Amino acid sequence: MPNKRKSQFMHAAMRFEERTDIHFTREVHKEFVRKIRSGKNAVFVEHQSNRVSVWNVTHEAIEYRVVYDKLRGSIVTVLQAVDSKPSPPSP
């Protein structure tokens, strides 16, 4: 049975690929974590708990909203790409 960190990685990979059509590799995961830890190309959004926080992380010129687990040092999920322009109202 996979541990929590592996489960989080598998979930994040599934969601990232589902929402972006880009393959979420270990290298991409490490890059996201490195950006969050350094604060470069990552903007803090909110805390969800003592260990979980939400960040906007820029990857290949696209900003993604991600949930980060500080205790395990891993991405929990990728919520969506952050759109700089509001979407037009639907008719």
C-alpha cells in the first residue's frame, strides 16, 4: 500500500494531467516544491491548515494554483491554471 506522500503525488499527477494535458513527472513535482520553498515564481495564497497551504506557482509561463503539504514536502493537488483575465459572463 502506498504511503501518504506517494498517494499525494499520484493524485497531483492525475489532476495535473487531467486539467492541463501535460505529463506531471517527478522532475516537475520537484520543480514546483523547489519554487514554493524558495518563494521564487510562487505566491502564497492561503493556509488551509497547519501543514497545508495554497500557492500560485508559475511553470513554463503558466501560473497554476497548487495545494502544498509542508509536512511531507509534496504537492497535494493542482487545482487549475490561474487565469489573469476574468472569463466573460455566459449568456
